[in-house]
Amino acid sequence: MRQFLDFEKPVAELETKIDELRLLSAPPEGGARPAGEANSVQIGDEIAKLQEKADKQLRATYAKLTPWQKVQVARHAQRPHALDYIRTLITDYMPLAGDRSFANDEAVVGGIGRFEGRSVVVVGTERGSDLDTRLKHNFGMARPEGYRKAVRLVELAGRFGLPILSFVDTPGAFPGIDAEARGQAEAIARSIDACLAAPVPILATVIGEGGSGGAIALAAGDRVFMLEHAIYSVITPEACSSILWRDTSQATAAAEALRLTAQDLKHFRLVDEIVPEPLGGAHRDPAAAIRNVGQLLRQALPSLCQLDPSALRAQRREKYLAMGRLGS
Amino acid sequence: MSWLTTYVRPKIRNLLGKRDVPDNLWTQCESCSQMIFAADLHKNLNVCPHCGHHMRALVTDRLDWTFDAGSYTRIELPKAPVDPLGFRDQKRYTDRLKDQRAKTHLDESLVVAHGTITGHKAVVAVMAYEFLAGTMGAALGEGIVAAARLAVLQHAPLVVFTASGGARMQEGMISLMQMPRTTIAVQMVRDAGLPYVVVMTNPTTGGVTASFAMLGDIQIAEPNALIGFAGPRVIEQTVRETLPDGFQRSEFLQEHGMLDMVVARKDMRETLGRIIGLLGRQPVADAA
Ligand SMILES: [Zn+2]
């Protein structure tokens, strides 16, 4: 069942009609066709016409999504999540677990495998896609153990000279009593530190929601890619609205003011490339979205792999130091 | 040295004059509710003489208390883009900045100075909570990077006093990018083999805590400072539980292994001096 967002209503209506017509023209189980041959052709034409209309509507809607609409698309439950990317793009994938100190945080997933035949380390935040997996992965909100697992993986990659692919999709770090008691801030800081110090290339892709500190912990890479309708923000628009507007209903205004879209962030040169999404968003055709990410990673990886560790680190530092600097 | 001549124009603190404390004012301690004579409070480093509660300190006071004989050289920090997003909530960000500058006589939420601490050379960066709650924007990031560069250049340790409400929301993702940028600053000091000491003061939260503030070689906090990533209100709303007493306070963090020590304000200079003395590069014995 496709889940429609509020602003997709016109498309939803057209597609419901198409589904009804399809049902009408299809032969019932074990029975004969209810309508004659001519009638069926007519229905076929009607379906094609409606489909064209739906696609046009979808294209028009997605060509001018507002920031707040993008927030909803980025959080769409049927959007491909980190594990979908890993399972599709990585062969011979072997998940690794635990921070060697306290626990295995399922909000952060990762391991070793091959990308295009090359050994790599992958790491990502996973939100889950149904109630069970969402609970298992804590909705993609990591605890310190998660970031410490990431540090482990980054250091492992460094020791064996393996490039790192990260897939970022998180509402943010988990704001819980246990997480704070075990040093959430320190764990995030160490993860950023480890990424910036890594002697191997890191390619980070924001695939859905890049939620603040919990996202940058895994995204301080040499290349940062962002899906066309992904968002990346210092604070959720909802929280920003309640703090700056003192009113929870201003999330739409906050989403605009925060400049959290891929297009805005490319403009500010805070992300390197935007990965195009299939018509109507990644959730309509997850395979196509994953393929597009794979293609960009394939293009970017070889040249980065040729840099020696010190050149790589120097380039990475310069990249971040230049961000938001006056005159850059 | 070229960046020094461009960035660093020394301002001698003495020229600015000491802050005058009106001696006929009373302040009430927010902890024990006792009335304190303003002049007495200031003489006692803004610590309540009755209960020892550490009240907030202005950057200028902090610098006076930290450097020997209250003598130091402030450096001018590189300028950062002003209002890069064109941000406006109920008020324009540019207007907020203007108001803050007029109110605090500071350019931004960070001041950097160099001088000596118990005779040891040091670069000290102090976050100004009084300026937009010490939030982290591009100017703060530039300032931390400049402080790190100055430390490397002077071959001096870097001491940072933190106080922050977190990200500068009005700078959006540019604010978030100060987390990697300030982390790079820490790495520059580390690469140069110089000590990096963090003193966390009340409150230190959000992106500041989750970047340069938690990466010190030595982690110190003032007593009873609120220190955390998420703010207590956000946590309470998420877990729907009342937070335990003393949660996210200095002593709690020390118990949980996040701090080396909790140090009273009156002992801070001496403690910093000892650390710098102990960690400072020892003269290498000649091999010959
Ligand atoms: Zn008191």
C-alpha cells in the first residue's frame, strides 16, 4: 500500500481511480472477462490518460516542493533507509556489532563488505520501516554506544586502508537520561574527531533526514552528498518553531528560515552533490534512488582512493575550514 | 606570521578600564536566597559567600581572574559572514545581533586573549554566555580556529572556558558545521603537541558540548554547572520522567567519568597553571 502525503492528494485521487479501472478490466478469479474486448481497450485508454495526468501532477508538485513538504518527504516511511542502501549496494556484507564498552546500539548499523568489488567499511543510522524495526533501531536515534561503534568502524577502516561509506538518516541523537549519563556529547565529539582524522576517504550521503549533531557525527566526510528531497538541519523545524517563535505551529516558517533543503545547502557549498530522486520521490521507486546514489559513489571514490592519508586529511580540513568563511 | 598582522591587533585591557561595580547594590543568591552586597560578590569572584554557588561570570571578569595580575592581550578575531541565511523569526537576526552588541559591548560570543597563568604562557578563549546565550555560529567557529592557530604559533597551551546554550539556530547548517570546524582546531593544537584544557562553566550544552568542549586533554568544570548534549526540558519531554537530582551537573558528569575534576573558581588559575606546567614540553635530554 502506497502511503500518500497530504499535499499528494490530487495524485492520490487519480491513482485510486486508475486502480479501480485496472480492477474493472482485469478478469475475475477463474471467471470470464466481464466486459467485451472493445470495452477493455477503452478502459486501457482511460488508464493511460489518467496515468499521464497523474505523472504530470506529480512532476509539477515535486518540482516545487516547499521546505516543509520536503521535511515530510525526507521522513516518508516508505523511503529507502540505510539498510536498504547497504543491502543493495554492498556485496558480501558482514554486519559488525558493539562498541566494546557497553552495548550494541542498533540505531547505528555498519560493517564490512564490497562496493564495486572494493573492500569498504559502511556505517549508517537506520530508522526502521515498521513498528518492530523502528523500535529495534530506536527510530534512528543513536545513544553514545552507537557513535562509539561508529568510531570503532572508522578506526578499523583506517587500520586496513578501507574507504568508508556512510548513510545518514536520523531525527537526531537520542535525548534520554541513559544517553546523557553515558556521555552522549562526548561520543558525538569523538565520532566527528575520528571522521576528520581518518586516513581513508569518507563519503557521506544524507539519504533522508540529517538531524543535527547526531547526523554530523557520521557525516564529516571528504564528500557529502544529499538526496534531492533530503533535509539536513541544525535543529528540527518543530523544535526551532517552539524556541524562536514560542509556538509549535510555526514549523513551516521555521523549515523555510533554516534553509535545510539539499538545494539550499548546495548553494551554501555545505554539500557537494545532489543525488536526483525518481519522479515523486525516493519512496516511489527506492531501487532507482539507490541506483543513483551508487552511481555517484562510483564516480567519486576512485580519485579519493588515490590520495595518500596526509593529503586526504589536509584536503578534508581545508574543506571544513572554508565552510561559511567570509569571502568563500 | 602574515595572519597575525592581519588578524591580531592587540588591545591592551588596561586601556579599557576596569569595570566599575556600584558598591550600593545588593544581589540575591539564586541558590540560597541570601542577600549579597554586589561589591562583596564581585570580590568573591561571583561566588556566593554564603553557600558557594557559582554565578555566571562576564568574559572580562573571567580573563581578569585567569591571567596573572589580570594582565593579558586580547586579539581581534577574524570576521565571519553576518546573517548568511537572511534569517528572520519574530525578529531579524541582524537586529538581534545589533541589540546584543550594544548590550554587551562584545562583537560575538567569544573572546580570545594571551598572557601568562602562574608564569606559564597560555592562550585562553572564553565564551560569552551574555552574548546570545553563547550560541555557536560562524564567528565562534572562526574564533576557536584563530585561538588554536595562535596557540600553535606561540607554542602555548590552549585553555577554553565554555558556556553555551548550543547552536546558533539563526545560522542554520553553518552553525552545525562549526562542530567539525572547531574539532579541526582541537586537532591542530593536538598535532602541535600542545595541551588543550577545557573548563566547562554553567551552562554548556548542545553542539558546543558535542564538539570542542568534550575533546580536552584535561576536562575541568566549575561546581554545579549544567553540562549535556540535550537540554533537560527536551529530555523530560522525550522520556516523560522527572530527571534525577543533580542530573547533568558537573558532579554527576565527574561520577560518570566525563570530567577529570570539578574545580572551584578561586582555585582555577592555580589548577590551570599546575596542569600547564606538568603537561608542558619538557626539555629533551641531549642524546650525546
Ligand atoms: Zn548562596
